[in-house]
Amino acid sequence: MRIGISEVKEGCILAIDVFSKTNRPILPKRTIITNELINVLHAFLVREIEIEKYLKDGSLFISQENESSENKQETSQSPLGFMNLFLQSVNQFKKEFQSWQAGIPIDINKIRSLLLPLLEKTETYSNEIFHLHKFCTKEEYMYQHPVAVGLISGFIGKKTNLERREWLQLALAGGLADCGMAKINPKIVNKKSSLTIHEYEEVKKHPIYSYKMVQNISVLRKEVKLAILEHHERLDGSGYPLGEKELRIHKYAKIIAIADIFHAMTSERFYRKKQSPFKVLEMILEDSFGKFDISIIKIMTSSMLNFSLGDRILLSDGREAEIIFIDEKSPTRPIIKVMITEEVIQLVRNRQLYIEGILA
């Protein structure tokens, strides 16, 4: 949808890159517009931009010029595109979470109905699954995170050759793993700075609260409920709430654990900036060795790092480059050639550099 600069408002999502008189985009596609970025667009004298039909909160963007029949008809149609569907699902999840905070029991049919349409599209939009953080904001993180974890968990489940009914249950477990956060004091949940030790200890109780909230839902299998309880356990026993180790942790919990930390680390939080998914994957592979199931990480890595020779990438220092060789032992650090200077760099020997993203 193309709109004039006067119609741009917070929450709009760019559908294509925005250029001015530069070779590189001022703002890349999928950027969520803020008031500060609106000022940037004005400063560069941008007259029009192309945006998605839905805002970051999942609501339909209504043009000032076409506020009538065309848009009214559009609201009755199903959301178009994986991203718009994700945002719509987050908006629905938010309502469910707020109802749990009010003491209303989980309606498992509603959770299933908001996850299932997205899960059906995961094969087609597999690349988007690992970039959901681009659509996430620190203000809506509490609602975006569970939907993303459910999707990533279900996708990994598919790749481990689970049967359909199993990976659907796994996705539900991922989506409900943090439902117990609804029982935590909202002042802690919504805090915009780092938690105190006491507050963190309270947050660590959420897997138990989550388990209690789902334990009487007959639709969920026992192993799913167990995975919800154990999704913060670690193989070396350093996790919580029970400090379980290796074989005592269910496979579903091991999958959700990886999906959970991956999305959390790539998302913007009030107390921490988001990080590149490629950098996060490196950190999980290297810094968290012994805490996570390496076989699951490898499945996620092979699904996410679908690089090929000749692909153009964006480096962490802003330079664009081309992949010229991929080492299977270090898939996140291929040999690349910088586009402008044609300098060849072995990323495995340049640890200060990492891949920020893949360019279209």
C-alpha cells in the first residue's frame, strides 16, 4: 500500500526499502515506523512510502483518502501475508493474556485457532520464522514472544520428523510456556529496567504457574504439560524451577528452550537491545555449550542458515558483501567478498564482524 508522507504514523511497517539520493536505503523494509523515523523521512524529503496493510499491533491501516468502501471491504477479508497474520495473532493473544490476568481460565481452542493458520504456512515462510523479531517491539514483547516461540517450536518439531499431531502439540506448548507470567505482579512484568534479584526470583516461578494453568486441560498431552514446566531447565542442571539434567528433561522442553532463548535474544527489550539472529545463533552454539541439545541446535541452524554461494549479505559494520565459500564447520562465518572494495574476509578469523542479515 503506497501512502503519502503526511499519512505515515507510528506502527506502520515498511513493505519495501526507502531510498533517497543514496545507493543504500535510508530505511530497510520491515522497519516499524516511530515518530523519530517519521522525522527522518521528512528530513530526506521522502514524499511517499510503501507500507504493509496491517500495523504492528495487527490492526488494519486505514488511509485518510480511502477510508470508505474499499477499506471496509478489505477488513472482511482474511489477512494477507505471513507477517500480517502474525501481527493479527499477536493481537488476539494479547486479549487472551489479559483475560488470564483477570483470572479467566485458558481457552485452548482460541490458542489453537490463532497458532494453527500460522503453523500451516511455516514451510512456505520458513525464512520469516527466524526473523519475527523484526516485527516485535519492547512494548508488545510479552504477547509477541509466546506466539513466536510457539511457531519456532512447531517448525523445529516438523524438522525432527514429528507427526503432525505431535508438532501441533509442541507448538501449543511453546505458545503457552509463559502463560504463568499472567500470575506475576504486573509491575514486574511491565518493568522497563533490569529486574532486582528478588523480582527475578519471582519471575522464575512462572513455569510452575504455567503448569498449574494447563494441568487440567484434557486436550493437552502429559508430555506437553511437562515441557511447559521444564522449558527453562538446562542440560547441565543450571536451569529452573527443578534443576533437572539431560535425560530427565523432555525433548519437547529442550526444543522450546532453544526457541525461547533465540527469540528473546533477537528481540528488543526495555533493558536490552535486539541482536542479529546470526550473532545470537553463534552465541547459542559457542557460549551456551552444555546447556542446550546440540542436535536440536543443528536442525535449527540448517533451517536458518540457508546460505548459498553468491548470496548478498549485510555485515555488522554496515558493509554489503557476497558469500564466496561456506565452511560446514562454521556455517555462521563463511568467507565473503566486500562489494565495494572486493576485499576477501574470512569471518571465522574476524570475530568482531558478523552477519547482520541477508539482502534480497
